[in-house]
Amino acid sequence: MINNFKTKKNDLFAVLTVISAVFLYTLPLLLRLGKAATLTHKNCITAWYRAYFFGLYPYVSMFLERQFPLWCPFREGGFPWIVFPVELSCNLFSLFMLPMGVVRGLNFGWYILYFVGALSMFYLTRKVLKYNVYGATYSSIVFSMCGFFSFMQTLRLNTRETLLLPLLVVFLLKSKQDNRFIIFTSLVLSLFVNSLFFFPVVVLFLFLVAVLNTFKKDNFLLIIEKRYLVIFTVSLIVALFLSAYKLLPIMELLKVDRRVYELAYNKAIVGANTFSLLARHMFIPENSNVGTMYLGFLPVLLCLFSVILYFKHVKKWFIILVIFIIITFGPNSFFDLNYLLWHLPILKSIREISKYYSLITVFLISLICGRFFPVISRLKKGKSRSVLPVIIILITFIDLLSSNIGYFNIYNTDLILRKPRNYVAHVKAINVHKGDEGGIEPLRLSLYLNGFGLINAQYHNSIKYFKDTFVTPKYFVMPEYVFIAPSTKVFVLLNPAYRAEAYFFNEKNRVDYFSITPGSIDIKANISEPDTIIINQKYSKGWKSEYGETFNSNGLLAVKMAKIGEQSIRLKYIPGFFYRGIVISVLTLLAICCAFFYLVKRI
């Protein structure tokens, strides 16, 4: 009983240590919670301004205008908002934006998940894998404070769900003894759908975990236990059905997006690792502008020692680690595993293989390195048994803190995201950088706040769905400098070819009023003769009208008008694929709730 009390006391102290470490690490983010990312010529971090747009549009639509954002007229000539994989209207963490606003809500979502990731890693290592208290603490600090998440936070809005990976593994492993955890595994896995290409990477990782736990050796006999494969299969199916509201719209996008499938393998893959590049990623800190997953030498060394000393305990994790490292090498490896995966439909879309597959590398190194600490406990009794682990943890904490905390220093700008003006017209940018680094997203955000939609965002020019834009811009805009920041002057030129946002072929007919919202278009027109009204929005088959048939007119939305006189015309955007997805997701949620209560009653 005394030992049990001492163990709980040590665990509590370790948890408080982990929380304190993560608190100190994320303190700059907390102090700058209301600050936006600062753009400079050195960092060119424009991804956050894409995130601010993706946060502001659904925030204004849902919380201020009380409309669900089905259609967005402010991007690429208009497109179904819900088909975009990283949009935030269907994201659980968007709830933080409701009381806190867009900038604070996005930053706070990241802030909370750092703690969730650290504590779930502690639970995984301490309670599930039975590490000692020092090892669990060490793994938790390494995982939550490594450079991968803080670096990706500056580049990818859809990375934050990856901090839930330890929690996902906890539920998967505990599902073997308790079927209720299959439901929890499905729920967490469904959240990874918001992380786009990280979702198939995580699914591949879980599949390997299930396969390696299927085969066991007992006295030279190979025993096959199908339990984990069943858990994986059921969890994946339920997660896909739960995410149908998200997956069906994404499938609509993939139907027309052939940008990767039309490329040869050697042209499609970018960012493949080499030994030198992998070493730079792991061992060179953020101030070198290189690292994507800085871990430092000590965690990697302890990981190697753990494999040598405790191979029997960590061999499954080590095998998966080797597999994922080989995948990140792509065509640079002795055997190109990524080429085999590239033939699968979803994995074929992953071009930046080092960036996406490194998630599993970081997780497994963090997991394995904590297994080393029982070696120290074998020392003779004395201060070294308790002092040496503390010194190792402290050295690693200081190294990770000093090396990776700099990523949070970019949040220094007071960005006022007021309610935008109602939609006015499209504009086209000229003389801008062709890459994402050029800063097109700050320009888009500024135009959106003033009621204008940018039709040629360079970031999406490789995607056919967004590239095929047939709308006519009212203005051409030209930034004063190639580098665009919120303060950059923008010159505006009128497009002489522009007619209106809605017009008739017959000049005798005229449009007196035009308005577009996230789900509808309202037009008041005076019609002298039956005609066709052309709307300066990209055509989508989801547009419906009671006043006439909608159709595709050279890529633009058009409506046949048979009635004459003064007409009030309303078009509604009804994406059947989205509503079908919602029905499937709701029914699945009801089913798993019933299953959960049934399992609880059986206990």
C-alpha cells in the first residue's frame, strides 16, 4: 500500500513536470495569443494568412450571418467551400473561435493540443507500455517539444490534429481488452481526416501496428492473433462513416483533380530525404531555417541504446520506424518503398514525403527513447539512480526549449479581422510571385475584407479544380513589391472587358440588383424578352433555381429565364454530396452511441 501511494505520488509529480515543461515551451504562444504571424522578407510565412482566411470566412458566415458556408465567392471565381479539405467550418477545434475570435481561437487550438499530446504520450508510455516514471516523462517532453510540430505550425494549419497521435495509439492498444475503446479509436481517427494527407499516413501506421501485433512467437511456434486487425478494420470503417460529411465533399474535389496522377513518379515526388538531409532535420535547430523535426542528439542516441538493450520490447516500434524512414527517402533509398505506396489512390497525392511521413518518425523516436531509463535504475543504490535521469531530462528540455521555442516568436502582429464587406466583384493579381512564398495570401485576405475575391491564387494553380476559372475580373491588382505584406501598397486597374456580376445576352434586359451569400444568390431583373442570365461565378451543379434551369455556360453559372417583367430571382446552392455525408455521419454517431451504452451495460 505504501509503495502504491509512493508510485501515485511520483506519477503526479511527473505529470506536473510534463505540464510545466510544455507550459514554459508554449509560453510565448500564450503571451501572444491575440497576435497574428509577422511577415518579413526572411520568413515569408504566408500560410497563417491562408489560415486566417479559412477561419474568418466560416466565422463570419456561421456566427455573424447565421448561415452555413456552402459556397465561397471569394476564391478562384467561386467554389463549394466544403470541398476544400482544410476548411474550418466542420472542424471541432473551430469552436474556440466562437468566444475568442479567429486569431485567438486558432492559436489557442494549437496551444491546448500541445498539452493533450504531452499528457497522452505520458499515459501511453507510463500506463499502457509500463515505462518507469523517468522514461515516460522523457518521452512526453521529447514528443511535445520537438521541432516538428512548432515548425509545421508555421506552415500547415492542418497539422495540429497530429498531436493526437499518442492518444490514438492508447485507444488502439487498450481496445484489445475493452471493446469500448474501439469507439474511442474511431472518434479520434475521424478527427485526422481534417489533417488531409496526414490521415492516410496515420492509417498506414496503425495498419503496421496491427499487423506486427498479429503474429507472435511461442516456443518456435508462430501464433496468429487476429484481434488487432479486427480492431483496426472496424475502427477505420467507423471513422470513415463518421467523417462522411467531410470525405464526400473531398471526393468531389478529387474527381477533377488530376494534377499528381498526370505526373511521372520522379516528377511528382519532392523533398525526399537523404542521410545528410535527415541528419540536418533532426540535429540542426530552427535558427538554421532547415529543421522540420529537430530532436537533438541525446534523444536519438537514447533511442538507439534502447533498441540495443531492449530490442525484445521495442522491436515492433523499431521495425515501423525503419519502414517510415525508408519511405521518406523515396527514390534516394536502396529500395523505394514509397514507389509501391505511390500506386495507391490517396497516397499518390502525397508529394512532400519527408514532411508528411516524418510525423511517424518523430513519434516513434520519442516513444522508443524513453525505454532506456530502466538501465539507470539497475545502478547501485545512491544518488546517481535519481540524479542522473533528472540531469538527462533537464539537458534535453533545455536543448529543445532553446532550439525550438523560436518558432513561436513570429506572432507579433496586431491583425484586425473585422467583418468583411459584402461581396463586390472578382479581381486578378498580376506581377506576383509564382510560389506560395510570394505572399499571395495576405493580399487575398486584404481583398476579402474589402469585398473582393481573388481568382488566381498561385498556391492553387496546380489544382485543376481551381485553375479552370472562367470568370471575368472587374479589376486587376498589382502589388508595389514582389513580396506582399499587409502594409504593401496595391495598385488597382479597371478591366475594360468586365460587364457585371450578372448580365443578360440581350441588352434590352437588365439586372437591377445582385447579391451573393454563402448559400444563395439574389437577383432583381427587368426582363423584356426571354433570355439567359449569366452570373459571374464558376458553374457548379449544386446551384438550383425555381425560376429557370441552371446550366454551364462556358464555365459560368447561367439560368434560362422564360418569364418577362420585373423578376426577383433566387438561386440556392444545394450540395447533395454534403447533405448525404451529414446523414451518414449522424446515423453512424447514433449507432456508436447505442453500441457504447450497450457495452457499458454488459460490464
